[in-house]
Amino acid sequence: MPLVLSSLSSGLQSVFASPPATAAACANGWASAVQSWATGIVPPSAAVSGAVSTLQGALSSAFGSPNCAPALESAFAAFAVTVGGGMVGYAPTPPPAPVGFASQFAGPKPATAAAAASAIASLVDAWAKTGLSTLIAPPNTVLPWS
């Protein structure tokens, strides 16, 4: 099963509708949503669980900062590199561009938790799908992450 936008959006909406009291708890909520979404990535990756664990720690640090957008970009970039590295039999090219958190956070702010979750999930999903993996054996098929 490939990446499913609604899974990420739903998971984030749960976090946004009832925000946790701590940065660590918020990071846990985001990481859980990302794991539900990324588990079915194509090509399959054996590293999703480890990537999510690392992402959770990085998100916890990011959410403790007043300007978290740059740290979120770094966290998701590292997540993608790790996920790509777990695509056995493929040479990964993780998503090249930033996710776009800074422009999203610049405003206007979404009116509801559902709108916020949808906006963030759409950013992350679109960004991740710019990743590519090339089969390391002939015919060296290039697969976009999906």
C-alpha cells in the first residue's frame, strides 16, 4: 500500500485538535502520524521504523524552539535519507527540495485543526513523492516514491 495522504492528515488532525502539553508529546503525535503514512511507501523500505524514531527525537528538539521551521526541514530531510537507505535493491534519491514549513507557518493560519492538518500533510506528502529510487540491477527502473 503506497503513501496515503488521508492517513497522514488524519493522524496530524488528532494532534492538532487536542495539542499535547509538551514538545516531546507533540513530537510523538507527529511521528505516529508519519509512521502510519510512511509504512506503505513504494518501493518498500525496511528503515521506516528507525527513521520515525529518529524523526521523533528531532521533532522534539524542533518543537522546543521558537522558530522551528528550519529544524523541521532538517528533521524531515534526515527522515527521507534514512527511509531511502532502507529500500533494498534500490539506489535512493531523497526529495531534493525543502518541505516548505517556513512559508506554511508564515500565514495565514488555518482556521481549524482539520485545515492545519490537511495543509501540513499535503506539504509533506507532495515533498516525499519527489523522491526517486533506481533499481540497482537491469533494467535500472526509476520509481518515484509513492
